[in-house]
Amino acid sequence: MTRYLSLYWLFLTQRLKVLMEYRANFIIGALSTIALQASSILAIWVVMRQVPDLNGWTYDEILLVYGLITLAKSINHMFADNLWTLGRQYIRSGGFDRFLVRPIDPLFHLLADRFCQDGVGNFLVGVALVVKASVALGIQWTLLKALMLVAAVVSGGGIFIALNLLTCVTSFWIVDSVPVTRLVFDNHLFAQYPLTIYPKAINILLTWIVPYGLASFYPASYLLDRSLGNLAWAAPVAAALLLFLGYRFWQFGLKHYGSTGT
Amino acid sequence: MRALRRDLSIYLSIFGMTPKVFMAYQLWFWIGLVLNTIGMAILVFFWRAVYADTDSVAALSLQQTLTYILLAQIFFPLTDVDLIFDFGFNLREGNIIHFLLRPINFQGMYYVQNLSSLMMRLILQIPIAVVATLLFGLQWPTDPATWGAFAVSALLGFTALFFFHWFLACLTFYTTEVWGLGVLIFGMSLFLSGSLVPLTMMPGWLQTVVLSIPFAQAIAVPVSLLTGITPLIQAPLVWLTQLAWVTGMWLVSALFFRVAVRKVTVQGG
């Protein structure tokens, strides 16, 4: 474990050196995700000026939900973005083969190979939204609520990574896994808003099948002392279970990997 | 025998590659349809929740807003101009030199190419238009004059946006950055094009900001004509304004290109 931590640090410092060579690109990359989020937040603001609430959720409460999912997404974006490129950049080009002849876990190597600076923008937006919402709503912070906030962000990040891992493994068979990953990943967009605005089927999907709701709606409900909030404690369990399944599926896929011959 | 088995396994892998390539394109088409449906579903449920306790928001009914939002999603390809990524790719690969040397107007060539891509993208939107009609109850305008006014406005808006993108793509000659810049522009266009919220719902100062950047010319302006939010009688004035945008952006983009092209540094090829 210590070896992998020190290795990750080495990979990260190398990556940061590369990024700092192109500072303008680093800044534009981080700003790009801020612009993307700003578009949606501005749209919510425009709409919420016209109505007092959205199914009982005020503007600031919606910002809390939106901020939590953005924070969880940023963990995945910064530390596991390379899962998206497994098929296109590593398997198709034959570059993945070099991971297999090195004395470290190939999955670790894939993840450590690229820290994604674009995720920094998402992280900053997420922090800003949660702080803004917390102040505006006057949330009374207790030890349990602080613990919930950390658990929601870390577990939420774990859920994002695990679902991307489960879907990116398909690239061992179909080479380009991006469409499959997006098919699952885009469901997180539902979880940017309170789940109560959707029909029951979507609630079940977002809670029990692709549980992005555990990273946003349920922890927000807990922090706001709303009903259903206690379900947020299921997030760490769901994240651990999905990560375990994802890693086992990765090992299964790896056994069936045949190089593209490039 | 072992060698034969080994050879067979290699040839079998090669044989399996072509179906994978074909499958990838098929997969993208169908998954693209599902992703568009997800995006539309979120917007529809969101707007239904907004109208849960009211009949009208900024003088628009739920049906009017849904019609505007769904049509804006269907015609979103009007904002799809890939110049930033194209310029970045051509810089990286060195192809830009060949384009600059060809005895044809570089900008004209790209305009025609992007217009052709737009036609294809709009044709490919037909399945999602069917989904919007059957699943989300989209009510299509039926007046031919409205469609005519929309078509002229959409073409002018797309052209203005093409020249604006040309201007932005010239920035890659200085930054060499493509991905972040592309995402930044896409992020801005989502809101500024008016595809998420009708312009009439925005406060006055924000409408002024949105209308002073060309993104809205490609979506909000033509779709407002199509949905009747902007009365048909105002169409000539709308076209004239758009024509001014086209002329202004064409001049600015052509002038900036003449300056920026001197900074071209080919990275490879």
C-alpha cells in the first residue's frame, strides 16, 4: 500500500510538471468545466427566480444537491478520468500492452497515468455551491453531518469510479467502451436535481441500480433533516460493493484481453 | 499442431476486428439516441415540476415552454461547429500547411463542409424528433410561413456562429490548446444559445448580455420564431439583425485570421 502511495505521488508530480509546462492550457482546462457547470446553474437561477420552489425544494436546497453531485463527480474526474480513454488511447493503439509487462497492477498504472486537471474546475464549483447553500440555508453543522458530507463526497466519487470501471472493461471486447460508459454515466444528470421531481421508476434506478442519488439527493436530504435522509448512510456500502464488483470484472476482462495487434 | 492452433487464434482475432469496428458505429448511433432521450427527459421532468403550482411563467404556458425546449434540443446541431477541434487537429498533424497552400478559399471550404455536416446532423436528429413527439408530446408548428421564416433565420444564425467559431478557432494558433477551449466554448454555448431556458424568462440585463454574443442567433432567435414566441410579423427585422451579425462576424473573423495565421506553429506531420 505504501509502495503504491509513493508510486502515485511520483506519477502525480511528473504529470504536474508536464501540466505546468503548458500553464495556459492548465488554466483553460480547469475553467472549461467551470463554464459547463455555470451554464446549468445560471439556467436554474433564471428559472427559480420565477417560482418559489421545485416540488418543495428551494433554490439553495437545489444548489446543495447540485454541489454534492459535482463534488463526487470531480473525484472521478481528477483521479479516474483515464478509464474513459482505456479503449481509444491504450487498447486500440496497443499501448495497454506496456502496462502488462511492468511490475505494478495494470489498473493502478492506468489510473495513475493521468491526473485530469479539468476535474479541478468541477471540484471548485462543487465546494463553492455547498458552502453557498450551507450559509444560505443556515445548516446547523454537527459531527455526524460533517461526517456525512465527507462520506457522501468520497463514496459518491467511489460510485462514479466503480460504474465507469464496470463499463470501461467492455473495451477488452469491443475496443471503444465510451458509448457504453456514457450510457450509464449520463444518468448522473438526473441526480443534479431532487429525485422527487421524477417518476418512481427513475427514483428506483438512481437509488438501487446506478445509485448516483446516494451521492447527491439523499445526503442533501440528511443535511437538511428531511425524510429519506438516513438512506444516505448506504452510500459507503454501495460504493464499496460496486468497487469490489468493478475490480473483479476488470480482472475477468483482463484475462480475456487479446491485443489489437497494433 | 500447436503452431497451427496459434496461427488460427491470431487470424481469428484479426477476423474479429472488423465486426468490432462496424459495431462501434452502430452502437454510437443507438446509444446517442438513448443519451438524447435522457437529456430530454430530465428537461421535461424539470419543467413539469416548475409548472406544478402555476399555469404561466414569464407569460409562457407549460406547453409553449416544452415546445421551445424540445425544438431547441432537436435543432441544437445548429450550434455544432467543429472548427476549434479541426484547427487543433490540423495544427498537430501539420495538415494546415496543405490547406493554406490550396488554390481555394480556406474559410469558404470550411463553411461548405460545416454546412454539409449540419444537414447530416439534422437528418440524424429525426429519430430523437420522433421520440420527442411520441414520448414527450412535442407539438410541431404547422404553418408553412413560420417554417420558412425559421429556415432563413436558422441559416443566418448558423452562418454568424460559423464566423464567430472561426474567430475563436484562430486562438488555437496562439494557445495550441484545443480540448479545454472546445469544452469552454461548448459550456458557454449551452446557456448563451438559449437552449436551456427561453430568453423571455431571463431578466432584462441578462437578455442584453445573451443577445450581444452570437450563440443565441443560432438557437434562441430562430426557435423563438418557430414557436411563435417572436411573432411572424417581426421576421424581416430578425433577419436584418442576423444579417448584420453575419457581416460583422465575417469581417472580424477574416481580419483576425490574417493576423493570427502568422503565428501558426505546426507541431508535427
